[in-house]
Amino acid sequence: MERVEAIVGGLAVVAVIFGGFIAIRTVSRLFRAMVWFAETVALFGFALVLGYLAYRIFLGSSDDPRYTS
């Protein structure tokens, strides 16, 4: 009986360690994907701002109400 309990205990330790590594890998990949997505959204927003500024400088009209065209 002691041998069976030792085997079950050993298997439980293996399952916890192996499951822990899988959980850590899964969480780290989730965080990496979240950071990648946030970086992509931020870069897109930055490109939009630069594009808008380029449009306003080269092709747009003034927002100044004193300026009449």
C-alpha cells in the first residue's frame, strides 16, 4: 500500500510540475500576443496621426476661423 501511495504521490508531483510549465508557457504566450496587439494598434494610431498631419500640411485647409479662402 505504501508503494501505491508513493507512486500516486510521484505522479501527482510530475503532473503539477508538467502542468505548471504548460501553464507558464500558455500565460507567457498570451501576454506576448497582447503586447503584440497593443503595439500594432499604437503603431497604426501613430501612422494615422502622421498621415493626418501630412494631409493638413500639404493638402488641407487651415482651421483658423480668421482665414477665409
